[in-house]
Amino acid sequence: MDTGIPATNGFGERLRALRSAAGLSQEDLAHTAGVSVRALSDMERGRSRGPQRRTVEALAGALGLDAAGARELERAASLGRTRPRPARAAAADANAYGTGTGTGAASTAPHPDLAPHHALALPRDLHDFTARAPALARLRALAERLDPAHPPVAVICGQPGLGKTAFAVHAAHALAPYFPDGRFAVDLRGMDPRPTPPRDVCARLLHALGVPAGAVPAGTDDRCGLLRSVLRERRVLLLLDNAADEDQVRPLLPGHGPSLTLVTSRNSLAGLESVHRTELALLRREEAVELLSRIVGPERVREEGQAARDLAHLCGHLPLAVRIAGQRLASRPGERIAKLVTQLAAYGGRLDALRAGSLQVRGAFALSYRQLDARNRTVFRRASLAAGPDFSPATAALLAGLPVREAARCLETLTDAGLLQPHPAADRYRFHDLLALFAAEQLAEEDDPADVDAAEDRTAAWTLRRATAAALRFDADRPGTADGDPDPATAPRDNAEAHRWLEAERAQWLAALVRAQEAGDHRVVVQAAEAMHWFSDRTAHWELWAEVFRRAVDSARALGSRRDEAVHLNYLAWAYNHCLYDPLAALPAAEAALEAAREVGDQLQVAWALGYAAGALNRLGRTDEAIARLRESAAHLADQTCAQSRLAELSALNALGQQLRQAGRADEALVIHRRSEAICRAGVPGKPGELIGLYLAATLQHIGNDLAALNRWDEAEAPLRYALAHFEAARMPAWSEPTRLDLGIALRHLARHREARETLTAAHQGLVRLNNPRQLEAATELGTLDALDALDALDALDGEASASAPQPGPNPRGLSRPDGPRGDDGADRDG
């Protein structure tokens, strides 16, 4: 059929005329043909004068051209295509390097347009390739905005099993239309004992590009120079897969020309200059499940949705592991996903199960492990002994028996090799779950058990000594003291550093405490737990305190010390009450502490036990019993004169006032809390001002809530702000976030809704992080605020509507505000 469009010499001009005649916009044609709008625009403007044949065919189909019209469009495109120089030109380049034969033999070499077949064709793309859309989009942008003066290089790196090669191959196929002069892939064999040298890689690339063997120079530099010369005018994509290091890659990179080079490596290739980096991450859960669905079929995944999600989790969202699990299931169509989940859940055999034919996770990890020297292998294996989700260079050094500086260098090497993941901000490292399993396997195979035990003993002893010394900095009787640190030169210098260390290393020092108890070092366990108890007040949201003090109780019993048993039973009751919110466990612990304290005549511990029992009774709804216990505790302490008794009395009075307020006796509560305030402001001899300041802050929080319960909202704000500021300064979120909630409630009642919303939102977020039960109360408060704001908006509309009405009349909606003069003061705002 005649298109009615006169033939022109320019492809772009003809394409634009055909599109206009068809009544299509650029967006319409691009969408139908499956090309980007930018690429179509470049074609019409002549910036891209000779698109690839498959692109032309897609455009012809989208334009509805018949065979003749399609041939005309293809002819116009072929005239604009960049033609690689014939082999004789390459031979001329070789002669310029002093390596050519000077004969006409080069002119008989196959031209890429005439003989496009070569040995470096791209591997096949995976039809079930999943995810990585943002990374692919970034590479597509490089191809679209390619500057021949600076041909881009993209380095794709990451840990073993992330699918770097699969992604690079997928990207190369997707970007093929941008590189009509060829796509070439070469495996650099970076994981082999002897990676392919650049000289040999150059020879293979030159041969694939049409340079005859006789025209290839002998020397590495000459070959690389010729490669750069040949690539200068060709629009090609190079895939350099599995690179060993920068020295292997650098000579192969084009210096000028419209090419794109993709480099994959398990190493970071951090020394490679002026490159674009694509560091692949683990799949998100939904992406891992989607990959599984594409491999085994969506029906099986829909039928066992939860099992599929569990399988993705057990594979650590690692693409290779998910693919192996999927391939295994695909080869066994009658097998349930849940069965494989059960097999993988057996932690020790997980790597055995992650195998499908020649594909195996363990083999992928072993390739990287074999590249390491002996010292790096040791650090890799021993690091698997570290407790918790991550570890520091100091811990790695202790486990490996190396100086910290050497261990730190090894950790960086392991990170560059993709075997460890660095923390984004702190000097800490972590394993992927499956790599941790692999490291533990290698440890069992290669290390003598006696050496492993010695390493764990050395690490545990050092860590527990540092933890004890760091915690003693918060001791009210010896503030700032850090006696007994195993390495004073590197010890935390102040309370802030001590807090950070104890928080970062909490899994490690807890494991050390457990090891000490299992070894029978019960006195060490009791001393460490005693050192921790003041610090635990600052971190009451840590659930581990229950285990710390439970083990201290067991060790005290093993030592036969009833006094230590009473002390740590009280600490344990506190942990059950305030850390685990478990009054059913707290009450028997407090009762046992009371019995032991009375037996040894320790009146201070008697009073503490009465107070902790009262806290449990209150949470169990036995308010009258709780108040009676607290009155007994306060009376018991009133006649004692030691400084510790004054602190215990403050705690008892504050808790008693809280119970009275919650029982609807806020006026009595305020009197008792004012008494606590007077004790704080008078000071406690022998106790630091900082500590008493925290007791005062706690007291003022109670006073603020007492005033709120009495509807004295304007008076409640100041003490609550004071308490919040002090708890924040002391880095005590378990105290500051409930206080923030109390302040937000007060601001709502003061009709300062904007401030109230900001405060309540922050409080809700903080309480969720702490897993504090009052997070529900914060959510309810925000809902109440939403309702109030909605009512205000309706009131404003009613005001506008009634401005012209002769009579306002009754409220037609029958709506009222959700709180009267007292609001919801009956709620327990003290937790």
C-alpha cells in the first residue's frame, strides 16, 4: 500500500511524517512500539539516525505500514546506521601500532555487518528475571544520555548470590537497541586461581570485533590500545563479567566512543576511577515471593502463600537461594512448599537443602572464601562466634587472637569481597544469615575445638569486664567510676560513651554473662549484674534485664548468699514489672525477695520487695492491696537514716501517690508527691545531684499528672515539661516517652491542638519503638484529637451557613465534644 509519504533521505524526517499522517502523538507511538519517548524524539530529531532493525520493525507495526512501507522505513534507517570500520581499517590501526602485516589480508576479514556471529555473544536472558527495576532504569539512563567523550562504565557489585551476572545479562539484553554495533560478553574468571589476564581478554574482544588474528599485537599495552581504537566509532555494549580486581579491568575500558561497559565483581573494585556503581541489595520479601512464583507457577504460591513467605525468609531474600529453592520445587511438582520450609528451618542443614542440581549456595560462597588468605579466613570463621546481629572490630580481634588494627583491616577486606556487610554509620559488621551458616561450617571443619573454646573464653572474659566497668559509671554511689576495665586506653571516656558501648554490645556481654555462669563463675555473674542495676533504670525498655537478673538470682543461690538472692530477686521483680510487663511473674519474685530479706534482716530490701509486690498487685487490678503494701513500705523506710533508704522512700512515695491517683484520690496523691518533691529539693547526703535530679524529674511527672487529674491543666504543663527535658537529657526513653504522652494530653485539654498533635505523634512513635503498652493510649489520644478537629471544621461551616440565617436554632447534628470538663482523666496515664 502506498503510504502517501514522499521518500526522503532522512529516517527521522520520514518517521515524523508517518506518525503525523497516522494521527499519533509521540507518546502514543512510543507506547505502542515499546520504545521510550526520549528515544523516539531522538530519532525524529536526527540525533539517532539509524535505529536497530528490530526497533524499525516495531515502529512499522505500530504505524500500520504494509510490507513495502516497512521496507522503505528500514532502508532509510539503514542509511543512517553507524558502520564499523572494515577490517582493513583495523589493520591500519594495527600497522600504526607497529604490529600490522602491511598486506591486504586484513581486507578479507569478516565485517561485523556481513558476519555478525562471534564467540562473545550474550548469554541467554532469564524469562523469570524479577525485580531490579530502579537499577535497570539507571543503566538505561546511561545508555540514553551516553557521551562519546566519556563512555560510561557501570560496576555491579555485591555479596555472592545477589544475582550480579543475571542482572548484567538481563540489562544487556534490555539495552540492546541502544547498541546496534554489537553486544559482547566475556567471563574474566575472577574467582579462578588464575583469572584471565587483560592481554588474553583483549585478543578475544578484538577477534569478536572483526580484527584478524594476524593484526592483533603481541603486547598487552598494544592490544589494549588497539581495542580502544576499534571501539572509538562503534556503538557497542561490553559485559566484563566476574572481574577479579581493578588491574584486570582498567586496561579493557574504552577511552572514547559511544559504548557502555558493564562490569560485575564480587569485590567492590573501590579503586576503579570515574565509574557508576550499582550495588545490588537483597530482594524485598514481596520480590522474593514473586521470583518464586515465576519459577514454580503462581498457582502453587497462591495455594501456600504463608509457606512461600516463610521460604523467602529462610532464604534470607538472597536471589540465588530463592532461585535454588524454586528450581528444586519446580523439579518436584508434587512436593509442598511447606515441606521445604520445614527442611530449611533445621538451621544446621539449611545449606544442604539449598541445592538444585549444579546450583548450590554453599558453592557460591566457597568461591569467594577460597580467594582469601589464611588470616582473612580465620577472621571470617571466628567472627561467626560473635553474638547478636553485628559485631565490632574489637570483638573480631578477640575471637581471632589478633591486634584490633589487623582485625579491622581483615574486616574491610571481607567487606570488599562481599562476605560481610558494613553498618552504614557505626564501625560494626554483620553476616548475611546464610553466610553466617557457611562461616560456622568452615569453623567446625578447620578449627581445633580447643582453640575455639579458648577464643570464646578470652572474648567473654574481656567483654564482661568491660561491661561491668562501663555500667559502674552509672552507679549512684560511685558516679563516673570505671574500675576494672581490661584496656583503660580504649575504655569509654564518659557516661555517654559507656552508654553507647553497652547498647551496641548488649548481645555480646549478655552472652559473656551466660558463659560465665555456665563455667561456674557465679561471683563474677553477681558482681556484673549488681554493677548493671543502676544502668538498667536508664534502659528499662530492654527486655534482656529479666534474663540478667534471673541468672544473678541463680548464681546467688549457687553461692549460698541469701542477701544477694534477695537483692537480685528484687531486681528481677522490677524487670518483670517494667521491662516485660508481666505482673504474674513479678509478684512471686517480689514475695521471694521479701522472704529472703526478712530472713537476713535486710530492712532496705524488705522495703523494696514490698514496693515491687505493690507494682505487680496494681497491674493485676488488686489496687487496695497495692496501696497497703506501699504504705507499709514507706512507713518501714521513714525511720531509717541511710541515703539508700531515702531513695527507696522516694520510690515508695511516688508509687503510692500514683496508686492513689489511679484510684480517684488525686488530691491525696498530690500531697504525697509534694512530700517527695521536698525530699528531692532538700537533697540526699552522699548522693550526686544528677541522680537526685532524676528523682525530682520523676516526682514532677507525677505532680503534673496529679494536677491534670484535678483538671488544673494550666498548672500541669510546667512540671511535665521539666520532667521530659530531664529524661531526654539523660537518654532515658523508657521514661521520656510516657512523659511526652502525658504532656500531649495536657496540651489537648488546653486546646493547643497543633502542639498536642506534634507531641502525641512523637510520643506514639517512641512508645511503639519501646513496645510500651501505652502506645494504644497514644493512638486513642490522636483519634480524639482528630475528632475534635473535625468538629471544629464542622462548627466553622455551620458558622458560615448560619451567618445569614435569622435564627441559629438547635444543633442539627446532635453532636457533642467527646470530653467534658474532666475529659478522660480516669485513664491510667502512668502505665
